[in-house]
Amino acid sequence: MRLAIEQARMGDRRPGAGEVGCVIVRDGQLVAAAFNEAELRHDPTAHAEIVALRRLGEQWKTTEFRGCTLYCTLQPCGMCTVACLWAKVSRIVYGATREDVHSMYFDTRHFSTVDLIHDAFRDDIQITGGVLADECSKLYYRPQDDPPPQEQKNR
Ligand SMILES: [Zn+2]
């Protein structure tokens, strides 16, 4: 998770990139790392998790990542959660939860992506949230903050 936080900080410093970081690990080895590149690439799907999965797919020439754990600084959105399901990722670990950050970071107001995993077609994927949550939360606007409208993606 500390490596994911490092990615998030790199994303935050790079103009056009975003402050969400992600790493993928298998057998204790870092196999992919990314930050949000949506604005940078003019690609709304270029969330950190998707960028990391694409990088790994290109490297391994596969679309299945069994045995991999994906770490993300923020609870993955619906798109990224379902991408992990299709990619056969074994475990998702995230830092800041929906309760820790402003609602602008989520695609729905009430639906938690954790439910997607519980209702998924796979029962061999685990999801764990709140790892280094305090540290991860500091990367984002908090629930009580009033972010500028131009920064709110889900308006
Ligand atoms: Zn996402």
C-alpha cells in the first residue's frame, strides 16, 4: 500500500494526472504500478487500476491475473471493480473507504462497490478495505470538505 501511495503522490504532482495510486503484486513481487491518467490521456477509463491492469496485460500477454493482489489508495469505482472481476484478480486491497473521503470520488451515492464483489459471478475474489486508511485519506478531500466545482467529477 505504501507503494500505491507513492504512485498517488506521483500522479498528484504530474499535471493532468490524478492522485489515485495502484500497484499489482504477485508472489510478493511488484508487477505493475500506475496512477490515474484519465485527464492526461483524455481517456475516462484511465483510472489507476485500469492503467495498471493494461500494463500488466501488455507485459504478460494475457487477460487473466490469478494470484495477483491489486492495491489501490482509494476504494475502486464500479468500472475498476468489475475490471478486476474480469481480469481474475485474486484480491483487491484498498486504503481510503467511501466513509473517509468526499462523495465526489464515487460514481454512485449509495451503492458500494464492495457489494459488486459479494454479488459477483466469482466467489474466489477477496476485497479488503481500510488498509492505511488514514494515510490514504490525506490524499483526498474529506467528507466535510467543500471542493471547488471544477474539481468535482461526478456532478
Ligand atoms: Zn475506477
